[in-house]
Amino acid sequence: MLRSIKYFLNDDRGFVVSSELVLILTIGVIGLIVGLDSVQNAIVEELADVSAAVGSLNQGYKYNGFSVGTDISSEGSSFTDNADINDSAGSSGAISQGVNIVSAVAEIAL
């Protein structure tokens, strides 16, 4: 067994020249960078969709009070979700503008 290991360690027939190895690793790293850029763009688009969905939620609520006899009662409550600066009323102008801003920031970060 020890003889086989020594033979394997001293065998140079399968040795890869270091310049070939550097070329292969360079091509691999370039491919990795391109792949990560694609992943980053997909993540930015999905997060922009999520932020648009959360921004379009109406958080208003209302419930009526009640009373039971003369001792037990509860007041009602309500909250109206007014439009914010970035809310869009039926159009996607503000939302798509936000997506463009996020994409521009992502491109600058690269």
C-alpha cells in the first residue's frame, strides 16, 4: 500500500501546467461573476415587487362598539389609511419609478 502511494506521488504524467490552471480558474471566476450579477438582478426585481405589494396594502380598519346591560361596554375604533407620498391611486407611475430607482442603485453598486 505504501509503495502504491509513493508511486502515485512521484508520477508526473497527469500534472497540469500552472498556466493552464490559471486560465481555467480565470474563466470560471468570470462565469461566476456573470452568474452572480444575474442572481442579484433577479433578487432586486423580486424585492421591488414585494415592496410594491406591501405599499399597496390598505391598513385601514373599523369595528363597532358593543354593550351588554349597563355594566359592560366597549367603544368602537377606526383608522383610515390615507394616501402617502409614494402611494399611487390606480396607476403604477410611482411604483415603477421606485423600481427604476432601485435598479439604478443596484447598477451603481456593481
